[in-house]
Amino acid sequence: MKDHILIVDDNQEIIELLEDILENEGFQVSSAENGEDALALLSQGERPNLILLDIMMPNMSGYELCSQIRREWDLPILFLSAKSKAVDKVVGFEIGADDYITKPFDTEELLARIRAHLRRYERIRKHTEEQPEKDASGSPITVLKFKDLEIHKETYSVYVNNQKIELSTKEFQLLTFLAENAGIVFTREQIYDRVWGYGYGSLNTVTVHIKNLREKLETERQFIKTQWGTGYVFIGEKL
């Protein structure tokens, strides 16, 4: 089955260009010229494997659309925008984008990033369908438990003091990676390689996602410590 990509951009020329590029590579492509139409397609049951999303659109910006999509659906979202300032990229990552590509873009790099995200999400999907891991006694491992924190691996759920915390897929993967390696300090480069797993992008992505995790998790105690000059480490012993 072909991977399905949804393009959301108010520029018809950009849509047609992307359609030509993606269809020539064997992708199924659909498009929407604004956020409202994109949400309507998703609400009506259209299920793309990945979304290419512009930022500057009338009525509903790409930022607003990304935020709404993240509340309902879990799929890769790649911003494709002429806005190239660092602050624009940081905002994009903070609201849940998986990647940020600036226009004008290199076709081969765009395709490489698309394929990398599709592979990663496919691995995630397969993992959730697999049988749970087992410990030495043969009992299923479904929850990582720490003081005040539980990470439910199979359901991608996180609880702090028994209160469910909403995380994006990438935030969950980052937290799980650090928690499974509690006490080990990782550099941003190591985290990016292990969690994002592809060679394109900015290490600021790691910084932004760590910041988001702290804001969502650390209301009463610290789980992720900054090791100045080195990187980050998860604090806590498994229960």
C-alpha cells in the first residue's frame, strides 16, 4: 500500500509542485488549501501517513492547525515554510511538529526527511502491536514506575501523581529513552541520534523537547537534570 501524504498550503503552485515530486516517488497525495479543509478531511476519515504543513495561511495558521491535529491524531507533521528564523522553528517544535523545512527546499533532502519520519512512525506502530517485553521472571513489562511517575509503554501514557499528562509522540519517546537509561548522562547529539534517528535537523530540537517535558512533568519535583557542559540525565530509581 502506498504511503499517503496530505499537503496543506494556500499556494496552489506549491501544492502542484509537491504533488508532482511526491507522486513521481510513488506516494499517494491529497491536498487542502487551508486549515479548515484539512481538519474536515481528517474528521471525515482521511488518514494520511504524514502531513506537509505551511505556516502562513489565512484564517487558521499552520501553528494553530498543528496544535489542533495533535489533540486528536498521532502522525508525523513536517512544517514546510518560508519562515526561516530560529524562533519560528522553535515555536513549530514546541507545538508538536516533528520537523521543520524551509522554503525554497532541496527536493532530495525533503524526500529523505519524509522517508525517515515514515520509517520511524512505522516502527512505533509495529512496536505497539507487539507483545509486551518480559522481565527475567517472564512477567510482562508494561509500566516503568518511579516515585511520582509512571510510563505506560504500550499505551503511550504518562502519569504524574496519578494524573495523566498529555505528551506528543516525540516527547513520550524522549522521556521513555531517558527513563530507561536513568542515571546515564547523554549529550544532545546522543539523544538526537537515539530518539530522532536521522541525520537532518537541529540539536535545538532536543533542547525544546526537554523544556516541554519539564513544563508538563516537573510541577513538584525534578525528573530530568541538566548536566552543565555535557547534556541531560534522568533522575530516579525504578520501583
